[in-house]
Amino acid sequence: MTLGQGPAAVILEDEMSISEQGVTNRDRLILTTTASPSPLGQALNELSASASDVSKLEKQLSTGNPPHQELYTRILEKLDCIEFGRLSDTERTECRRRRKALIKRVEAGAAAAAVPT
């Protein structure tokens, strides 16, 4: 729950009463809720989060400090777990295209980060 007064907003703790958290009589409370994302929104959010992870690893690799191979494996596992079953055919095709592009980036990064033996 968020408590806002003017430009400042405070997140209230669930375990404490409002008065214990400093809300006094006549304070104004604004309660907000967020709707859960649609199946497409959820899939795109997960793809975006994975893309961000890949970008971080690419940046780390470009500085000459190759990330551990396990980090690439974890991203591949995340990409593999994204649920496309509730999407329309068009949405599924687009999400698969994006996932495939991310997998190629991960594989390229993992190959570049591999320590020669």
C-alpha cells in the first residue's frame, strides 16, 4: 500500500497498523492496485527482462571481464520457461521470434566468454 502526501509517497508495511506507521487523523490515503498483465504482456515482460540480463552480460564481456558460463545457462533456462501456450498464433510467432533472437545473443556471448582450454 502506498501512502502519498504531496509529491512524496510511502509504502506501508502489511504487518503494522496504519497508526503504528505514522498515519494520523485526516491524513489522505490513496490506495492503488495493478492489474495482472495479459498472457502476452507477461511473456513480453519476461522476454524484456531476459534481454536486459543479456545486455548486462554483453557489457561485462566488452570490458574484458568474461562472465561465468553458468550465467548464460541461467538465461537460457529462463527463456525456456516462458509460457506461450495461452497466446494467439500471431502473438506466439512474434514471441518465439524474439526468444530465438535472444538465444542467438546468449549463444554468441557464451562462445565469446568461453575460456580456451
